[in-house]
Amino acid sequence: MTEKIQSLSKFLQKWMPVLVLVVILSALLFGYFYHQKTLWLKNIILPAMIVMLIPMMMGLVVEELKLMAKDKKVLFLATLINFILSPLLAFVWAKLFFYNLDPKFIAGWILKLTMPCAAMVVAWTGLAKGKTETALVIQVVSFILAVIFVPFWMTILVHSYITIPAFFIVKKIFFIIVVPMAIGVSLRELLIKKIGQEDFKKEVKPFLPSLSTLGMYVVIFSAISQEAKSIFENLHLIWILFLSILIVYPSLFIFSIFLSRKFKIKYENAIALGYSTTAKNHGITLALAFSVFGGLSILPAAFTPILQIPLMMIIYHLSPKIKIYFSDKN
């Protein structure tokens, strides 16, 4: 049974771009032709978010925080890029290239680039022969810092497009990040105490990515179908979004690698940093976009996986050359 779940999880991750595209197209057609029937989907959004978020948080290894002292430079750069450079880059990009576009779409774009790293960065780091412990630490610290930085930047940067009370954003962050994190980490600890670390890794952990991913697909379908008519009226936003992702995301990775070399960080940590600052979390962004802004703000969170996964694969295939780049310096 566990092997089948692991195979399913690998299948869902490997083919995520295709599956997301299928879910989006199905949702668009369903929402456009059967719009009245999408109203009942609002009832399953909350359960789907729970299925998406809690397993994701159960995968967080909070114990890895004890390694923070060993990777201070890496954590500093991760925080600088994820929570200072990335939001400001999103804002400047919107000012330059999203002129007169839908305000909620712009809010979703800024939110997407302000969110912490995706859960899969640890796996990608391992495949590229990077230090997975560093990726884990960045992941946990980023989720914690997101509670502070996301409301801060959303209030400041999105204010000129949409006026959202800071308290409202903080409340949504609390229910979408803090509560699932507390429940997920607590469940993880309870299960480990009950069945042991090894059985948790063998019997429970393989289920988590599949549950989270399936929950995300349900949320994407529900959110997109309810906005189908509006999306069809603004199809040009998808091409603008894709072009922006193809430029901004690789730029974040290149800048991360450049800074790593300047700070004399070894390849194993540098590739962890690169993945952790390039791959943004889809599920949490989608949940926040839907519950805070609504409308076309869901587009960046829903469509980005189509390009983000192939980009991660390209980085993986380039990792031997990146390693040589660092060996020349160190």
C-alpha cells in the first residue's frame, strides 16, 4: 500500500504541470457552461484547504531549526531574497509592465512572489546533490517569517491597487498558515510518539504530499470555475503572466547563485538557496488569494505550477554546470 502511495505521489509531482493544466481547463469549461452549478463548490473550498494545508505542514521538520546557527549566511540571504527583494521586484514589475491591468490580478502576482518556498524544494535540492538540511531550515524559517512579512508587504505594496485592512490580512494569515502549522506539527509529534519516527516515515509521510496535492487540485478547480467567465474575458492576462514568470523566476535563481558565490557559500548550500528562493508555494498562495482578494488574484497561484515545475527540472539538469561554477571559486 505504501509503495502505491509513493508511486502516486511521484506521479502527481512529476506530471503536476500537465495535471494542473487539465484541472484548469476543466474548471474553465465547467464554470463557463455551468456557472450556476459552481455555487455549491464554495462549500468544499474549506475542507479542500484543510486537506491541502495540514498534510503540507505535517511535512515540516521543526527540529531542523537547531541547525540555524550553522547556516547564518544562507538564512540571511534567503530572508533577503524571499522577503525583501522578491516582493519589491514583484511590485516594480507590476508598475512597469502591468499598467492598467486588473488590480486583483496584480495583488495576486505580488502575493505569489512574497510567499515562502514550496515543499518540493527539499526534494529538488536532494536531486541536485545539495544539502537538504539547509533547504529544510530555510523552509521552516520562511513559513514562520511569512506570518510577519506577508501582511506587511500586502498592506504596503498592494494598497495602491486594493485597499485591504491589515487586520483582515493578519487574520487570514493566522487561519491559513499559523493554525494549519500548529495542527500539522502537533499531529506529526503525536504520531511520532505513538508509532515512532521510523514508522512515521514509512507509513504516514508518503501519504502527505499526495493528500496535499489532491487538495490543491480541488481548490484550483473550485476557485477557477467560479471565476471562469471573468478569466475568459481576460485571457490576455495568462500570456502576460507566463512571460513574466519566464523572466522573473530564473532571474531570482541567477541572483541567488550570484550572491552565494560572492558570499563564498559552497555549492551544496547554494543550490538549496537557489531552489528555496525560486520555487514559491502554490497551495498557501492560492488559499490566501482566494480568501483575501478573490477574483483574478487566483490566476498567478493557479497557473504558476505549469511553468515552475519545468523550471525546477531545468535547474536540476544544469546543476552539474552550476557545481563547476562554484568549484572554480572555492
